[in-house]
Amino acid sequence: MSMSELRVCVPRIIPIEYRPETMARALSENPANRIAMPAAAERALSAAGGPGLRLGIYVTKKWQNGRVLKCRFLDGSTKQRRRVEAKAHLWEPNCNIRFRFGTFPDAEIRISFRADPGSWSAVGTDALVEQWFPRYQPTMNYGWLRDDTPEQEYERVVVHEFGHALGAVHEHQQPRARLRWNKEVVYRYFQGPPNHWSKEDVDHNVFERYSRTEVNSTRFDPSSIMLYVFPAEFFLSGGGTNNNTKLSAGDRSFIAKMYPKR
């Protein structure tokens, strides 16, 4: 894939000022989202005058195991809706979560094709934070999928975004990723059109990795559906990432551990 053809998911990260509500929603949905913060990290946060995490916790964003997540389309053609629904269900044989599509006014996942030109999703229980995702607005968007978009692209994008909806993060930002970025090239690309990202945006969306405390992770999976394709120019090694269009064996194993079937 050339740099001119690059289309990546932009994470919908909730700003820090909404953190109390984000944590409250995650814990209310699933008490198992509470993870004890290492003592050293808690002391460092306190010394830095960080946000008052009186509970001394990190919060992951998993749904309650066994959940049926309601999904509602806010717009889109009949064909667009049908194709997205079919691809979303590809996660289900591998985990104890189900997606139910309908006209539910209280749907946890609300899908648009018109919110903006990008593709993105709320991460896990972030979709419940109404201050950031009001009930009348989408928690997921497919800005470049059309009726005539190839089937392979539907699967690549939809399965990826529903991975975020289940609580998975980008594979290139997971704690065990060790990618040797050509940062000068990456900055130049994403700071130009059509993204026009700031340096901080590039750092946040590409280079920064989650800590092992913040997310559940296995070893880096170059075949993961959660790893977007990046061109060879982005890396000092001279080789790009794979154009993954299907769930990998690692994806199936990981989601089965996050949401084990009883």
C-alpha cells in the first residue's frame, strides 16, 4: 500500500477531564475492570499532582462477560447496514459477547456512516459515557464505506472497529509492540493533508504505547486485525506492516480470554 492510499482508524479517546465518569461507567458495567495500581506508580502520580485517583486504580473497559450489546444504525443505506452487521458477528464465535441489531433507543453501540470522513469507535465501556457520546450521537463511524466498497475492505474496517467496541486497542500501541518508526516520515505524512494532525496527535495516535497495567495484552501479533497497514516508508527496518483483513489466531485467542465462554 502506498502512502497516498493509507486509511487508518482514529481512536476516539475520551479527554482526561471526563476520567471520573469514564471510570465510574466502566466499574458500574463490570467490577472486574478495577485493577490495582502498582504502589510506585501511585506514588509517582501523587507526587506529580495528578488527578485524584483516591481508589488507587487503573480501569480497563471490558463489558460484563455474557453481555448482549444492542446496536442501532443512525443512518446509512440498507446495503451498508446489512454488510456491517454481517461483519460484526464474526467476533461472536470466539467470545461470550453477542451483538443484537435493531432500533433500540438505549443501544450501547450507535453506528453512523456520515459523522465525518473517518472510521472510528468508542473503546469498550467508553460508549456509556454520555458526556462524550450523547445518546443521539454515534459511538462508531464508517466514513469511507459505501454500497460498492469491496468486501475485503468491509471486513478489514468493520471487524477492526468492533474490536475497539469490545475493548481492544490498536496493536501497534500495545505494550509489547517494538516497532522501529521513522518518526520524521510519520510526522510529515500525518501533519499533511488529509489528516493535518499536530505533533501531539501523531504521538498519541501512533507512537505512544499503553502500559501493561492499562490493558490486557499478549505478545505482539503482526497478523492482528487490530494492526492497521502502514507503508515501508514509516519504518527504519524498511518493511511495512501487513494488510490484515481477517481475525488472526491471536485475535481469537485474545478475545476468548477477555470474554470466556461459560
